[in-house]
Amino acid sequence: MESATLVALSRQMSLQRKLDVIADNIANITTDGFKRQSLSFEEHVMPKARASSFEAGDQMNSFVSDWTTTTDFSSGDIEQTGNELDVAIEGNAFFAVQTPNGERYTRAGNFRIDNTGTLINASGFPVLGDGGPIRFENNEVGVEIGTDGAIASSTGPKGKLRIVSFDDDRLLQKEGENLYTSTTATIQPTTTARVMQGAIERSNVSGVTEISRMIEVSRSYQQVSSIMRAQNELQSRAIDTLGSLRA
């Protein structure tokens, strides 16, 4: 009975973590450039302990273990905004921004110019060009961004957005603030990505799908809870029965 309870508990813990991931997806439905995540599970098998007098092989306990969190990097809907500093990427690539922890990557292109004239993202981090952060003077107007990321204004060229892609997006790690870091993925030249000015890529989270998954996980959690209660009641009755027997 203890084994059954432990197996059920492992399932509940995994379902709780899955529910946390779904809740994060739902919370970011309106976050520009956000990519939905999902939790993958695997079977973790452990042998039961046995007395040395038993010749039969060990029976196995099969536990549930959350294996990894994966990110769906498929593109979200691109919405025209008309804002000259809103930029979307068509294709498999990322914008580069400078953070206190180094260069990081994002799909969110809702940029703005701060009071120092630096182009920054929604979190206030400088957006990187091929030569570093991109800066504007107070008298500059008419910002234009080409499909290759080249930026110009009324005073002339300002640089080119640093657009990067990776050999395997699955190796990117989510850091928070809609940013990703690369520790094992290799940056490679971007040849097919196009930049769209005056547009924003929205989140690729489907509210209907995530709500359905949340309901499914909640029901599974309740079912496991019912099984655990039944096991506990059975164990309690067994103890009461054995305790009432005379030697």
C-alpha cells in the first residue's frame, strides 16, 4: 500500500508542475513574442526491497517523473501596429539584447527609445546592432527599418539590428523577461529571416487549448487524490482489523 501511495504522490507532484507551466502560458497570452512551454514526463522504475529468503525476482515500482520543459518556437500571429519602432521577425531567428548578464535573445520586438537615445526593449535592455547598442539623437525623426534589419533615420544610417539564429533552438534556455540564453546552441548566419517594421509578433499561446489542458490536469489530479484516499482508508481498515485479532 505504501508503494501505491508513493506512486500516486509522484503523479500528483508531476501534475502540479504541469499545472504551473500551463498557468504561466495562460498568464502570457498577451505577452508579445512569448513562446508556450510544455512539460514532458518519463517513467522512473525502481525495484521493491525484498527479503533474502525470497527467490523470485524483484517486482518493479513505476513512478512518474517530469523529464524536461520544452518550448514551442513556432511563430505567433503577426499584427500590424503602425508604430515605427515595433519590429517582427518572419522566420526562425531572434533579436539580440544586452543585459547585465550578457547577450540574450528574444522574439519580442516592441522597442522604444529611452531618454538617452538608446533603442531598448520592453524590459529596458539595449537592443543590439552589429556594432553594439543602437542610439539616436534628439533631432532624429523618420526611423526606417529594412527587411534585413538595417536602420536609418532623418540623419542617415544608424546601424543594423543583430538578428541571430541557432543550429538547434531546443538547446536555448528560458531566463525570464521573455529572454533566452545560449550555452550549448551554436549561433549561425541568418539567411531566410525577414524583419517587418510596424508589426509585432504576438504570443503563440492558444487560450482555448491551454484552458482545456488545465481542466484535463485538474481532473487527473482529483482522480489521483481519490485513489490515495481509497488507499489510506483501506490501510486504516486493515490496521484496525489486524489490531483487533487475538494472538
